[in-house]
Amino acid sequence: MATITRNIVDKVKSALIKWVWEVDNKKLGSHAAIILFSTVFFVHITYSAFESKATDFYSFYTGADLLINNRQNLYNPEVQYTRQRQLFNEKLKNEMGFMAYVTPPLGAVLHIPFLLFQPSYAEIAAHSISLIIILFAIYRLYRFHRIKFLSWTTVFVSSFYPIYASVHLAQIGALIFWVMVEMYIAFAQKKSVKLGLLSSLLILKYQYLPFIILIYAIYEDKRKFILSSFVGLFILTFLNSLLITKDHIIQYIFLLKDYVAVPNSFGMAYKYGLDIYSVISELSGGLNSPFQSLFIIFTIALITQFIIAFLLIKRKDKYYHGSYIYYFCLLICLILTPHTMPADFIILIIPMMGLLTKSRKPWFYVFTVLTFNLYFYFSVFGWQLTHTLLLILYLPILAIISTKKIRGWWRILKRGVREEKILVGDPGIEPGTARV
């Protein structure tokens, strides 16, 4: 055993010595800084996430438990409250409310394996699996964009606050992030059936279902994509229907109404959200009828997304059907949802990594980092609105750089990134790095 360990140490030492000799002093300093900052940031956010209570996981664990042992009361708030207190009493002893389970039944099905563990061990397992899924999805983006690990993109990814939020909450959002990454790659590689089937999985977090309409608007092989998506949605909806009855639907409506109207009882407050509903609520000083207001704003937001999709279809010859317009639609979807929290914004890693690798000008690179990464830390100063407002400000930039012909001074924005005509695989280039 000692011999094997010594051989491994010798190989690592040889590899490090070879690496040091192959890079000049300037790159060595840059690489050392990247490794240092990335390690410090990543260790800090992951350690903090594991030390925090996985509050969202409590709701999914409770949902899985009720689905197996008390399915008729799956969406009964009183039953949920009582059972969650029994399962996580030590964790919730200082909390006034509880985390309601408001996801479709299939979300609970995915968490049934966690019932094999005691709640405390299941929580650790959920943290770990969330982290593994997120790291694998990020690895997929590195491979797709051909990003060198020792690049500054790694620093901004490792310090990305939503990673902490996703691992900390240990909910289904990590899986949705992976689905979104695979959807992006399938879109880029023009794999219509795969893209359609993956998009159907958004039913697990149904507020993102309108994204399917936006993808349909910008995707070239619309027929194959939408048919695949419809087949997947039909199958998943059918499976959900096997697990619920009419009484469940009534329970769910009343649970959702209370979930929105009495946020502190459900471990949630909309003023901390990053969606358009939260912004309007914050600007207005609070909405008098939260549930009715949510329904109205969601309806308007949904209509807005259909209008944007219609315009994108009408003007399909005016823009490149590549990653920039995809990022545009992704931001639209995130902003115009009924409820988006920092953990959901882990999806922003997709446009952040893509845009950083395509940046040609330092000012564009800095503004992208500011918008997609550093803005989360503005919340320290209580600037909650900055989250969504900066993304809204970035939308016209994405629209401009994805447009084929731009006149006037708007061309300055297009010079900030590499022009994109066809997106099939992505040989990413980043300032200070080279292709791999």
C-alpha cells in the first residue's frame, strides 16, 4: 500500500514539475491566481451549503413520504405540516412555518429513494447528489465550449452564488439545470428529438414550460422538435395523472393559494424573488391580493412570451439561430416566471460561460461578469431589484448581437463578441486563453 501511495505521489510531482517548465512566468502567475481564487470560492460556497439546512429538500422528502404512506393527503397543508415536523423536528424547531410540497407528483417519485435513509442522512445525500449533478452539468459546458480549466471563467463559475443556493436547498432545481444544459447542447447540435424530449422534462418545474414555446420560435426544425416535446409531455402528464385524483387538484389549488398569500408560513417571501412578480411586488410596496395578483401577472407574462415567440417567428430571417438568441429566450423565461429564486438562477451559468468564451472586447467581458455573476452580491446592500433589472438591461444586448445586419453605433456591441452564424459545437475563445 505504501509503495502504491509513493508511486502516485511521484507521478503527481512529475506532472507538476512538467507543467511548471512548460509555462512561462506570466502564465504561471495567472494560473496560480486562478487556482487559488477558484479553490477558495468553491470550497467556501460548498462548505457553507452543506452547513445550511436543506429547507427545500424537506418539502420533497415530505412529499415522497406522503406519496408512499398517505397519498390521499399529498397536497393537504395540515398533513404536510404535521408530517414534516415529525421528520425534521430538530431542524425546524426554530421555524414558525414549514416548506410546502407544491411540485407535481413525479417530483416526489424522484425522491422516494431518499426514504431509505434517516432524514438527517438523506439531507446529506441530497446535498451531495445536487453538487455532483451541478458539477457534471458544468463539465458538459466546459467540454462543449472547449474551455480550458485554467481560465478566468473557472473563477467566475466557482464563485457563482446560485451554486451555493442550489446545493444548500438540495431540491429538484439541480436536475432542471442539468436538463437545461443538455437542452442547450442539443439545440446547438441540432438534435431535434433529443431537444424535444428533454424540454418535456421541464414539467417537473412547470413554470419553465413556456420556454418550449420560445425554443419553438427560434429552432429551425420546428416540426420534429415540437412533436417530440408533445410526446414527452403527454407521457409525463399521463404518469402524473395516475398518481392524483380530483381531490388532489382541489387540495393543490387551496395549498397554492395559501402558499402565495401567507409566505412566512411556508418558508418563502416573494420580496426575495428574482422574477417579474417579485419586482412588481417590491416596487408597489406589497400586493393587496397576492394570489389574484400572481395569477394576473403570470397571465400577462405568459401572453408576453407568446407575443415574443410570434415576433421571433415572423422575423426569423433577421437573426442568427444560434446561442445568442437562445440566451435571449432563456433570460426571458427566467424573468417572466411566477416564481424564481436565486437557486433557479443557476441556469444563468449557461449564458455566462458561453458569452465569456465569445467575448472579444474587455468591456464586454467585464459587463457580462457584472451582470451574470457579481450582481448576486449586491443583495448584501439590500439592492434586491438589481438582480432582475440588470438582466432586463442585458436583453437588448443579446437581441442586437444575434441580429444579422446592424447599422449605426449599435455595431459597437456586435464588435464585443465573436459573430455567430452557425452553431454546431463551439470552439470557445476567451481573452488570455487558447483553444484546446
